[in-house]
Amino acid sequence: MKRESKDLDDPLEIKRISSGIPGLDELMEGGFVKGSTNLLAGQAGTCKTIFGCQFLWEGLQKGENGLYVTLEESAKDIINDALQFGWDFSKYIKERKCNIVEMKSIDLNELTIFIADEIKSLRAERFVLDSLSVASMSWKSSPEELFKIRIGLFNFIKSLKELNVTSLLISEIQRGKQTLGRFGFEEFLVDGVIILQLVEMDVPMRSIQITKMRRTNHSVEVHPFSITKKGIVIKKI
Ligand SMILES: Nc1ncnc2c1ncn2[C@@H]1O[C@H](COP(=O)(O)OP(=O)(O)OP(=O)(O)O)[C@@H](O)[C@H]1O
Ligand SMILES: [Mg+2]
């Protein structure tokens, strides 16, 4: 039977996932590309965790399940800190719509399997890893191992894509370092890169910049933001 053209999936049609951050979606054609993997990089205290929670909370308000994997702060602290912005994850955790899981740095293949299983069992559409930097701490990074890590990270991201989950991989930038991740190649493997910074102007200013987003005509400017009672809000420039 001949199929009507409207029945066919349009490969050019891109579904967008709202970030949940007022003012951000309009800087990236309506949101993250559904199923994309994005690096969220910043120095200490630049609001990476708040961003991750806000992204997950937005999904829950839209009926999209979400997984948050934390390697540094306890799940309890993440849940308690989120309450100050009015995001009560505990209700969704009880309903198995959301999970905030603590884990330690493990081998990259084991990490890939563990996270894929958690995403599947939760039917998560959003995923936050806080952080890739801590997750990778036990990975040997001698020159001969680097190639294996790059392939392993590529496979990790591939498995997230196969699950069609929209992901934020948080990366810690150390002061004085030029790279956005521990290995230097993380930013090449992901679909999108967002950098959070505290810029030293006359007065220190929190800022956000989208430096990469595949399939997206995005802003590349540095945008100031503030923390309000409802979380991160991008200021107009
Ligand atoms: N209620 C609030 N109002 C204003 N600013 C806040 C509030 N809560 C937290 N902050 C700011 O957010 C920062 C912490 O944000 P967050 O934990 O998301 O940072 P982070 O980038 O994850 O830090 P780390 O690198 O230590 O994990 C605090 O240092 C503070 O400056
Ligand atoms: Mg954090």
C-alpha cells in the first residue's frame, strides 16, 4: 500500500526540549535538541547543579521522567537544596517519575551499563550527570589509555542517544585551565556546550554562553543571569 508522505518521519524535523530556564530557550531555537547530549561546564559555584535540577524539574512539570546521578553531593543535599527554589523532587521520586542516585567513580563501561539500565527502568527522558569530572576520576589517563577513553565516552554518548534521552553532562573547569573537561576532547564528542562563568566586571557577573549546539542557530553571546526564588533567569542584554 502506498504511504501518504505525511505518514513518513521527516528527518529534518527537530523536536526541542525546554531547558526550564526563563530566557534560555529563545537563544537556542526553542530548546535542546531532543535526544542530544550536552556538556554543561563551569568553575566551582557557577550554578551547574542548580541548572541541572531546574532542567529536571521542568521535565517533571511536562510529564517527562528524569534521572539525576550525583557523584559528589549526597542525593539528600540535592533534594534539600532544590526545595529553596520550590522544586520538591521527593513526591516524584515516590511516584517513580524521577530518581536522584548517588554513585562513585567506576569503570567507563560499567558506568555506561549502570546509567543505561537506570534510564530504562525509569523510562527517563531527561538525564543529568553531576559530574562527568568526578565520574572519570578513577579512569587511567596515561597517553595510551586516552584513545580508549575517547572511544568509551563516544559509546557512552551513543547509548544515551539510542535511549533518546536528552542529557546534561556537568563538567568542572579548574581555575587557570583552558579545557572544558579533564581530557580536552569531551567538547568534541557532545552535541552542545554551555559554559557558566562568573565574569569579573566592575561588579562580578554570572554569565552563560552557548558555544556549540549542533543543528541549532544559537546565540554565541555571553548572557548575564541571576538566581531568583525560582532558580536561574537569563537577563535581557
Ligand atoms: N537561594 C539562592 N539565592 C541566590 N544564590 C544562590 C542561592 N542558592 C545558591 N546560590 C548560589 O549558587 C551557588 C551554588 O550553585 P551550584 O551548587 O549550582 O553551583 P555548582 O556550579 O554546582 O558548584 P560546584 O562546582 O561546587 O558543584 C552558590 O555558591 C551561590 O552563589
Ligand atoms: Mg555542583
